[in-house]
Amino acid sequence: MKERTLKTKLLTVLLTLCMVLSIVPITAFAAEIDFLPQGVTYLNDLKHTYHKQVNVTANVSVKDSNGAVVETKQVTKSSEEFMEGGVGALQAKLAALQAEIETPYQASGTVTRGPVSAQTIVDHFETASFYTFTPASGDPVKFSTDLDAAKQYFSEHPDATGTFTKLLDMHKYLKHNYTYDLNVQENSQPTNTITAATIENAKFDYQLGDAPQASAWVAVDDMDKYEIAYECWQQFENNEPVAAWYSDNGSHGSLPTITEFESGKHYVYFLMLKPKDGYSFNSETTVTVNGESVKSSLSGEYLYIPAVKTITPTKQNSTLTAVDVENVKLDYQLGNAPQASAKKAGTNQDKYDILFECWEKQEKDANDTMNTVGYWYSDESCYSDGDVRFSTFEKGGRYGYSVKLQAKDGYTFDSNLTNTENVTLNGASLPFGSWVMVMDDGKTCLIQYGTELRPGQAVEKIDFNARINFNAGDKPLFSTGVIDPIVDTDHQRWDANDGSGYGITSSDYWNERYNGKLITEFEAGKSYTYGVYFKISDLGMEEGYRFDKNTKLYINGEEITLTPDQINVDDNGETIWFSNVLTMTPTTVKVIDVVEINGVTVSFKDGDKPVFTGKSPEGVKYAYNCEWWELDSKTGAISADFFSGAYENKITAFEAGKTYHYGVYVKAVGYVESENTTYLFGSNTKLKINGEFVNYTRYEGDESDGSDGTMWVLTDLTMTPEAGGTTPAEKYTVTYTDGVDGEEIFKDQTYTVEAGKATPAFNGTPTRKGYTFVGWKPAVAATVTGNATYEATWKSNTTTTTPSDNKPNTGETTSPKTGDTSNMLLWFALLFVSGAGVIGATVYSKKKRVR
């Protein structure tokens, strides 16, 4: 009667819906399909899905042992969420909610139910229209809910023929409300509670054709406490019972009776236990069946034990313990279409079939989670509604391969195939990340290949800046200098070559592998091997780049020549490891203890011009560059023309009564390749002038502690000129050269002449075969005012053009004017720029040594 009422209500709803649809104007229907070409047929379809919410209300009446009502209340329980499923699912949820209501009362006494009234209410509808065009030939075109997209398609394909289907997807949400009376009769006398129930000898090993039989019994020690009310087997299809067998032969419903077990069908075993007089079960009673713990629930005074065991009787099969698949195409390029290529191989190839091959296109979402966004199957029947298909491999895409196998009759796949050890693909074991799933009671086997296909471009080279030379005592230092945005540095590595196991990387994670044996500084006399590990950056991944064995490595602009065994690329081409790239022996650093400058003119008289005669000894690891006398920070005289602008006020003659300080600039030789040694000044390097030690200070702005390759210092050596006396005239060099590259026309003639004297003439007459001497460039000055070089100029005897084969002018040049605000600190800064060039030259030299 209840079921008929529900059906009557559903019929009323459907009739109402039909009436609504029937009054929709025909013109609206016509307008919806007026965009279809003449060769396209229109079809309406309907899909109906029910969603159920279960609500149970019990009117509880509690009576004492004398039958008097002591309590009444109303208890309501709900499934809350709407669920899908058939009548079986609805009944199961109703039973579960009733048990949830009744359980608290079962310990108090006997619980009985009154009649149940049912009411079904339509809560709401949800609908959507899906559009699909099935052409006369070819694959269906799905537009989802986008009717405008369908219209656009047909506007672009006016000659299309086939069927255009509109599927109305309707979801109906129902509330099933159940109300019943629940009577609780308190026990007239206390009972003994059964805390544990043990059932033995339940038969589960049925074969095909066997009939169900009552075999279970209560454990001997419990036989006086409870008994088996009945055993039950139910046959299930699509999660719904379709047949049953009960050991008490009682009436338990209208399902057909199971008479024998059939092949391939699923059967579930249930039990119902009944307490004997003076005993009762409660919700805490534990149950074991054949030694295994199972779940139970109270049903009145009975204890219900559901779903104890599920069996699927089948004939005995031979087990396949090894699977081999070959000829799988894994090297697709951009624009290639997937194709079915896999073949069976190995000793078991005649015992199973290939059901399908599959490629899945995957993308990461905003949460960095990988999702499948497209499919390709070798078998059209494998596609599900709503699957997005792809037909070609695209640049930057990530694709995963799988293949599904089906065992032939009489065979099943061994469940141990899931460890992948006995599965090969293209003759090789499955790579890391692969997995194998045996399903359908061993009849099917799905193999997921662990390596992604990433069609795209190969990384041709990696430009990398790294520090690859160190001094003895230096701490390891790693750069971050990958130039290409498609490549990231994972880590760099130095390993000691003495077998000690010591090493260091730029990654704390990789450093753990040294078990505490980390290089803290490089030692003299030991050699170290360098390696570097790169990975494709996020941008590179999006662009589809990958490494391969042909990827070249450039360090500091120079290509590193490597053998194939020094290059390791992972299966995905996403990481590359260059090992044993180069070997480095730390440079020994030696500190120059004493610097000597000899021959310095330190005695002058009033009116004397500054004269600079200092020089460094032969064979030392440093060189004299220039010297000066300084009155104050803005007034001085310096020996080097390049630094002539260091002082605003230049001393042309010393003055009596003023005190001048001596300064000197010295450079260390730096790195000596033949010795693998770098020479530097130290913070305690001493200075000797003309054999006497002097104290010195570095100029303001020099932040070095003195441990570098330059000494630009002002000493405590002072000079105060005496009255009277003059300084000998200053001397300069005059040079005549042939001005021709690649050959010597005549030897250079050089003269040393006092300032103000006449310029000496060239000795002889310049001659050159095939040319006529034209003159000197620049014109020869009458008197000597400074160092000068004069180049011969020539005119070819066979042409009338001006000769162009003379050397560039090498005459002395004057340093740039720096203005009145220049001072020694500015020139000191310039000095450090030139010092950087020396260091660069040293690094280049050391690079050549490492290479």
C-alpha cells in the first residue's frame, strides 16, 4: 500500500511535468532547432536520477515491569545527505537509523516496533540540457550545455548530416519520512549480558553446483547462553540482493531461493543469533566467526551479524605469474597521433589478450595537484560520457601510458604481479613510479607505466657560472649562476679525491649523504672533483623542454668536454647530472714578508725639482709601480704620468722649511701558474726604503686588511729641504721607429736628453724598398720637453695613395685632466679598478690550469 502511494505520487509529478511541456509553444521548440542544417535530425532524450533523504521518527513509550508507562518521547534521526541507490539502499538506511534510535533502549528491556507509516515528499528538481551531434560518419561531437557552441558548429558545417540530440538530465530529490511507535518493556528481572559470542564451522569453501547448508554452531562454552536463529546466503547483483537462502526455511521476504552456487556470481553470508532465557545481547557484544572478528548490531533481542563473508565460486584457474608486453611506442613527437601498437610477448602470450591501450593527458591545477584532462583509448567502447578526447601530442603536454590485459578462460593473473617484478614492457622492467593492478578476481590486469611522455624541445646547452678555483684554506663557496630561465640548479658538489669520503654540496639535503664528512676548507696538496646537477625549471616544464645525452655544459663561458658516462639523464628528461666535470687543486697562498724599494732619492734642497729613482730588486714577487712626495692630501708630486691628476696642487719645486712624506705603490705578482701559488701582501708585511724599515699606513677608503695584491701606502719617511741648491735637469727619452708592422726596416734609435736641449736628429737616412721616405710623425720638435716617439711615414712608389701600413701612433699621451677637485682618494679608487683587471687575468690563467 505504501509503495503504491509513492508510485501514485511519482506518477502525478510526471503527469504535471508532461502538462507543462505540452503547453510550451511550438514556436519555442522550432526556434531552438531552427539553426540545424537540413541533413540533421533532431532528437530529444531524457535521463532521470533519483536522490533520497531518509528521516525516521519514533514515538517512544517506556513501560516498567508492571506495564505502567513511565516515559514518552519522540526521537528523530536523519541521513542528512541525499543519496543515490535503489530500494535496497533505502531499506538499509532505514534499518540503520532505526537501530541507531533503538540501541539505547535495548539494554533496558524488550523493544518492539509498531506499524510504520511512510510519506514521500518531492524536495526539489535540478535539470540541465546536454547537446551532442552524432555525424553520419566519424566521432560524436559533444557541446556539453553550450547551445551557442552547437550553433557556431553548424554555422561552420552547413552540409553536416546526422543526429543532433538534446539530453534533458533531470535529478529529482525526494524526502522519505518514516514514523512508527517504539515500545520499550523493562525486564521484570535482571538478565545476564552476553559480552562475547563465538560461532564456529561456518562453511565458506563452496564449489560450483554446491547447495547452501547449515553448518555453523555455537562454541561449546556458550551453548546455554544463545543459539543460531538462522544462517543466510544472499546473491547480489549491482549491490542489490536478487536471491536468498535461509537455514530455518522461514519466510524472510519474496526473493527467489538459492538452490546452488553458480560460477562468477557474488554471495554474502549473514547470521542471526537469539539469546536464551535469562541472557541478553547488548551493543557492546563482540562476535567472532571462524576465529575472525566481525561487526554486529542489535535487532530487538536478537544479534544481527551482516556481511560476514563474500564468495564468488569459480572453476579452478591456472595462475599467470609473468606478463610481457612489447612494441609499445613511447617516443611520440609533437603533432604525432597516438596509435595502438602493443603486442603480447613471453611464454604466457597465448593465455591473455590486450583489452586496450590508453594515453592520459595530465595537467597541474592551482593546488599543484595533477589531474587528467584528456584521454585516448585504442578501443572506442572504453570512453565514458563526458570524457575529453585528444588526438595529437602537444608541446608542453604531460602524458601517461597504460595498458589493460584480460586473462583467457582457465587463467587468472597472480595477485603478486602488483610488485611489478615479473612484468616487462618493451623488454625491460617497469621504471620507478609504475604500478600494476590485478582486478576482477584476477581476470584483468592494468599496467600503468611510470615515466611520462613529454613531447617538446631538447635543451641544447646549459650556460653556468661557477667558482671552480680556490686557495688553500678557502671555505667552499657555490654560485647560483644558471643563465637559461628554463633550467634550475639543483645542487653543486665537490668531492675529495683521497678516498676519505669527504665532500660538500650546495644542498643541505644532499649533504646528509656524507654522514658528517663535510669539507669545511680546501687543503693544499689535495685535489677535488666537481660535479653539478640541474633540473628543468617550472617555465621549462610548461614549454616542454627536456634534457638528453646531447645536452652540452658550459662553465664560465667555456664548453666542458664530457664522455657519455659522465652524463646521467633521468627517464623523464627532467634532471641531468654531470659528474667528474673537472679536477681542482687548491692554490697555495704565500705572503710576502718584506718589500724593499732601493735607490730612492730622499735628499732635496730648496728649489729642487722632484726626482724619482726608486726601484724594486730583481727576482722578487712584487714590482715597484710608482712613488711620490706629499705635503698634504691635495699637494704632492708623483712619478707616474697616469696618476699626475692625483693632486690638485702639483709640486714643481720643493720649498725649504716644509716637511714632505714619502709614498709608494707596489703590486704583488699574484698567481704564478708554474708554482700553483698566489703571492700576496699580508697585513704584517714590512717595508724597507733604501735598506731601512719604515712604518706606513694605507690610504683612507682602503677597507682591505692588507691581505691582497697591492700596497698603496704613505710612509713615515719624511724629508725637509735645506736652503740653497738646485736639482740636476730632468732627462727624457727620444725614439725614432720605422712605423711598419711585420718587418724591421731599421732598428729603433733611442736618445736620452736633458730637458730644454735640442732634439737629436735621426742618424742616417731612412730607406725602404719600394717606398719613398716622406717624413716623421709627429713632426720633430726643436727642443726636448718630455718623452717622445717619432714614426717614419712612407709613400709607395707604385701608387699615389697615402700609405696606410704604418704602425699606430705610439707617442706618449697625456693622462686625462681631472679638474681641480681630484685628489689621491679618487686615484686610489681608480687603482682598485686596475687591480680588478689583474685579478681577472689571474682567474683566466687559473681557468686554463683547471681545464
